[in-house]
Amino acid sequence: MKFCPKCGGLMIPAKQENKSVLKCTRCGHVEEVSAETAREYRLVERSPAEERTITTSVVSKAKWKPPKTSEEWEQEREEYREILQELLQQELEGLEE
């Protein structure tokens, strides 16, 4: 891949008076190159997104956990309440100082 020495634009192959040249896509600067060098700059068409095949793989499977019982939910809720109360109390004590 070559870039234009004048503006930095991308140079693409073109034919000009039966000669192989690289032409800037921005400013139109032209550089003469050999036919062999021009062949290295082949344009490739991409397939439309609808025709592409998407593959995925499983990195790891999540371990199945049984649903929590109402007792477990209540215990967890109590722990969160205690933590919240401690944080609020620390914040209020910090404001009073």
C-alpha cells in the first residue's frame, strides 16, 4: 500500500495512456509504476453481510444454581440492609466532623 507524497491520500492503480500508474484518491497525483507493481495492488470485493457466516464458540458454561428459597432471599436482604446502614452511618459521621 502506498500513500501520496503530497497529501497523504491512498494511491490506487489506474491505467493512463496504456501505462500502469498509481493515482491519489484525494488530490489526483499520479506516479508511474511497472505493470508488475500495479498487479500487486489488486482491488478485492467484499461479500455482503448477508452472505457471511458467523461462527461462535462457547468459552465456558455457567454452573447451574438452583433457585433461591424465600429464606435465602430474606437473609440476603438483611445483609444488604446492614451494609447500607453502616455506610450511611459512616457518611453521616464524616459530615459532622
